[in-house]
Amino acid sequence: MDPMKAQQLAAELEVEMMADMYNRMTNACHRKCVPPHYKEAELSKGEAVCLDRCVAKYLDLHERLGRKLTELSNWTMAAVITEDNVYREAELQAVPPADGAEGLQPAGPDGNIQGQVEEFLGPHPDYDEEEEERKYYRRKRLGVVKNVVGASFGGMIIYSVYMGLLQMQLILHYDETYREVKYGSLGLTDIDNKMLMGINVTPIVGLLYTPVLIRFLGTKWMMFLASGIYALFVSTNYWERYYTLVPSAVAIGVAIVPLWASLGNYITRMAQQYYEYVNYKEEHVQEQKRVPKGACHQYVIIFQSVFYIIFHLSFVFAEFPMILFLNVFLSDYKHTLYNVKQCGANGRRIIEGFNKTVLQHLPRSTFLIEVESVLMGAAFISMIIFLAVCGAAYRPTEEIDLRSIGWGNIFQMPFKHLRDYRLRMLCPFFIYSGFEVLFAIQGLILSYGVCALGMEKLWLLVMVYGLSSSICSSLSMALLQQRLPRQVVLLGGAAVHLVLLVVLMCWSSSPRRPDQLPQLLVLVALWGLGTALNKTGLSSLLGMFYEDKERLDFVFTIYHWWQAIAIFIVYLWSALPMRAKLAIMLVTLLVAGLCYWQMERRLAKKIPYRLPRIPRPRHKVKGYRYLEEENSDESDTDKSDVEGEEDEDRQSEEEQERDAGSQGSDSPGRDRGAARGRRRRRDNAAYEQAGEQEDYVQAM
């Protein structure tokens, strides 16, 4: 082959490949980054970022392919030159080729450069596109399962560390000998009260900042940051001072609501992603449209159950410091309960008359440092799990759009979602959910259990409660049976607790009675059953009610904020008699059950509920430049007609408002109301044209 023709063929192939690459890149990036139902005339910031990355990957691949083809072309040209030299030598020597022999051809299926290119670019003979697609989405589903298990274990470990350390420190600080020896000269005798105040009081303002933090940092990074705050709390116990312990306790209070809201949001979002990866061939999944109502419910139930099965084991692992370290220093029940006269419903506070010295002898400081070092290591493991094991809950484009609705709107959205009667009528259940967990520890296990068995059996009662809650969390999967209504789990847990509260109102344990251990274990296990049904039922219900991924962080923020309010109330009522506490919980549970039943009746009657409209992202994009509205360099001639009409209407509204203000207080606001009406109609029309109009009132 003539070298000039070979170069011309290579150039033609390069042009053809460039055109093919451009067409493939355009189709693939458009299909991946731009939804087929256009919401607005210009690209959103998320879509532009996605296109940036997609084009960059294609260009990088084209550059690598060009280098490979250049090497291949050089090798082929060398082969062509060698072939030409062979023919010339043959002509000079006048040696005819053998019969049937062919001249040397360049390597390749067709004996030319085009054949080599086709061989290089063509599909592998064993390549099965459909099978590779199945394998790809199978890996995606396994990744989602990995994320759920990782988040569950991360939350379980960090909460085990927190509860184990807090329990150990409270027991040590309760002993007046230990407190006098260690803190007497430092003036830290009331450090526990200040720490508990920081932990229990700070979360009541969590509704104000939690959605902003989650959207600013992202769900995964919020979990990582919160676990880091818990690790900071552990580290401050190496140097116990007011300026270390109290700020870290306040930081724990700040992180409680964001951590739990992020975990609930994350698990629910993973269920939605798993549905997408299972049904990847469905049209609504490929076009990134809304999934059919109720399609993700079974995955929400399964993933929430798995989360609580793993998480409730935190009560078990939190007792390891007690079993392996502290239990050998505790005095027996005859000493600690010597002055206790009444337990359970007959008592006041937690355990009235409990001995101020609970330690036989003081532990050495080196032992405490070793235990705290182990807990610190576990906290770092939890941080690593959140960082390395858990993947992102949202795509980068989705996270950009979630943040771009405006921080003012993000701040207001939790309050606006309370317009929905479903959420309002679940608020009593949210409060009771906070009551019952703290009562299980402070009331049932301490006032009933430890008061009868002594401090040395505390670990057994807490571990039975944790195991019962973990095992019974799987019962919420009964909702997967289509014949069972969804009310079964939540009302079933409420019924169990209702019976137990009545029993605890009528029965009290007796001081120094180890023979009552079987009855107390049964009560604790049944309370764990109610806790499991309550937690899994509420989280699954929220995931089924609010299927829009844009609302999950707001809804779970409200849920866990009400729990924080309940924690604060429990902190305040510590001095009340036990029967008063039981009465408050009983009334709260009855109100919660009635409200929930009324909510289900409304939904059965198809009474519409109000949902606030999520604002559109506040940004404009031109090509690859991100032009914010307040910092745009586009000229007036570049604005669209709609934008021009909006500017004119805005100017006319301002003029009318100025005119109305100049006419005094007697001037009617008719013009101003008409301007608002025009603006509202224009906004509604824009949303309808974009296909993104979301009704304020939706029906089941």
C-alpha cells in the first residue's frame, strides 16, 4: 500500500472517529444528565456539572484512544514500508513470487489499517451487553446493601461507645468517695449535672439548624461529622475539666438530631435506590421520573427493619465496659440497697435512699485510660465506616439542586411540613417514642430492676432489653404480607406498652429481692418488644408516606426533634413520683394511639392533605458557567421573553406599592393584591408548563 494513501486513510478514519465520538458523547451525556421532561429552558447547575464530568471522561478516553491509534499507525506504516522494500528488492532481483503466494500484508483481519482499527474498536466476541448490564446493576444493589449495613453498624458502634462511656462515668461520679478523691480539689463535684444539662437541653433547638446542616454537608458527611463529635466527647474524658467536658456535652446535644435525621434519611434513600436498581429497565426509572406510589414500600420496611435489628444491639455492646471492667469494683446489693425502702411505682426520683458509696475500692487511673482508649478506638472505627463504607445518598447533581433552593427555604420547610395532618397527628407518637426509651433505662431498669437486684445486675437487664428490641425489630416485616394493614405494627407496639404501663402502675418490685429476677426479665423483654415495633413502625411509616427524596430530611428532622423535646421533658421530670411519670406516659400513649387512628380514618376516607411545594433551584446556567441570579453578567438582550415579562411585572408591582403607600392609610390595597395575584398566576403557569407543578393539596 502506498504510504500516502495509508496516511490519507488514517486521517479519514480519525475524522470519522471524531464524528462518531461526538455523536456518542452527545447522546450518552444527554441521556445521563438531562431528564427527558424538561423543567426549565436552561440547564440547571446539577445538569451542567454532570455534563461537564461526562464530557471530560469522553475526551479523556478519546485522548487515550488517539495515543493508542498513533502507536498502531506508526507500527502499520513501518510494516507498509517494509513490504514496499521487499517488493522493490524482488523487482530488482527479477525473482517472481511462488505460485499461489501472496505479498506480505500488514497484520489485521483484512490485511490493512482499517481492519486493525475495526479489530481494536470492535466488541469482544464473547461480550454480552445484556449480561454485563445485569452484572452492573447487581453490583449496584450489593453496594446499596453494603451502605445500609455500614450505616447500621456505624450508628450502633458510636451509640454503644456513647452509652457505655456515659454509664461508666455516671456510676463512678455517683460514688462520693471517688468524686471527693478525684474532683474535690478541682471543684468539679457537680460536673455530671452540667454535662446532662448540655446533652438534654441543647437538642430542643435542633429544628432550626438540622435541615441546613444536612443539605450543606450532605447526608453521608453529616453522619461522619456527628460520629466525630461523639469521638470528641470520648477524648475529653482523658482530661476532665469544665472547659473540656461541658463544651463536648453541648456538642453532643447539637449533633443528636442531625445524626438521627441523617440516618433515617439515609436508610430510606437507600431503599429508593435499591428499587431503581432492581427495576432499571422500567421506563420511569430510565427517564428519572417519579416511581409509582407504593413501589418502594417493601424495601423501606426491609431496610428500616435491618437498621434497627443492628442498631438495638448497641444496648448489648454498651454493657461491655460494665461487664469487663466496672462490675468487679461494685459493692453487692446488700450494701447499695441498705437504706432503700420503696421501689417502682411506690418510689420517688429514680431510687430513693440508694447508698452514696457503690464502689468497694477505687479503680486505678490506668484502668480508666485503657477502657477509654478502647472506646476511642471504637469511635474511630465508626467514623471510618461512615467515611469509607457508606456511599453517597444522592447523586452529585441531586445534592447541588437540593442545596440550591435557598437557605431561607430550607430553614422554613420543616415548619411548613407541619401543615400536613399526617405529620401533625403523628407528633404524639414521636413524643412517646422519646419517652419510652429513656423510661426503659431510668424507670423500668433502674427504679424496678436495680432497686430489687442491685447494681451488679444492671448489665443483664440492659442486655436483655437490647436483645429483645433487636430480635423483635424483624416483626415489622410482617407488613410485607399484603393482607395485614400497616396499623398492625405501630398499634401493636402501643398495645404492648399500654398493658405494661398498667401493670407497672399496679405492681412494684421490693428492695433486696433477687428472687424477682425472672419477672423483671420478662417485663424488660416485653418492653423491648414494644420499643422495636414503635421504632420500626414509625420510621417505615414516614418512609412510606413521604416518597419524595426532596422531603426526607425535613420529615425525619421533625420526627427526631420531637424525640429531643421528649428527652428534655424526661430530664425535667426526674424529681416526680414514679406514678406521676407512669401517668404522663399513659396519657401520652393514649393520645398518640387516638391521633394515629384518626389519621388512618382520614386517609381511608381520602381526605386530602397539604404538602408544601419544594421551590425550584435558584440558579441559571449558560454552557459551563454557573451564573447566580445576584451575580449574573448576562446583558438585557440575552434575557428571555419570560424573564423580561417578570422584570416588567416586578417593576409595575413596585410602582403600585409606592403609589399605594403615597396615598396614605385610607388607600385600598386592591392594586397590590392584583399584582400579587398576577405574580401567583404567572408562577403557577410556569410550573405547569415545566411539568413541575406540585399541588398543595394531594389525595391518597
